[in-house]
Amino acid sequence: MTTPSIAANAYNAALRLANQSNSGKVVDPKEALARPDFANLVTDAAKEVVSDGRAAEGKAVDMLQGKASVVDVVTAVAETEVALETMVSVRDKVIAAYEQIMRMPI
């Protein structure tokens, strides 16, 4: 899966969560546990980056064996690189937000 589709899925999940929480209904705790949360979104995105990396490595091996073209390998590696850079920037933003919260006076 490419990075734009990862972002679109994350935005759609966030939109669904916002619509559900803004509806004004009382939510059953069991139902709330069944909903996707931020931790699950991050975990799923990280797993997807790892699987993209493995797919890019597989394409590189296929190219060495003559089963794939250079264009396919370069595209797979570039998509994985963008996805990894996105994950690193999200991590940096989360750490910066945590540090800012920790500096707040109580």
C-alpha cells in the first residue's frame, strides 16, 4: 500500500472517531473498546511500514534474480523511504508534544 492511501485511511479513521464522539450519545464501554484508538492506528501504520520494507527487499532480491525491473525496485524503495520518514516525523512530533506537556506547570 502506498503512503497516500495510508494517510487517507488514517484520516478516515480519525473522522469516524470524531463523528462518533461528537454525536452526543452515551457510549457503552464495551463498544468504546471495540473502536480503533490512536495506539492501534500507530501500531497498524508501523506494521504496514515494516511490511512495505520487506516487500521492497523482496523486489530487490527478485531484481537480482532477473524477475523484476529496476523501476519496480526503485518505486518500492522510494515508497518505503517516504513511509519511514513519515513515521519518524510523527514520532518526533509525539515526543515534542510529550515534552511540552511535561513542562506545563501543575
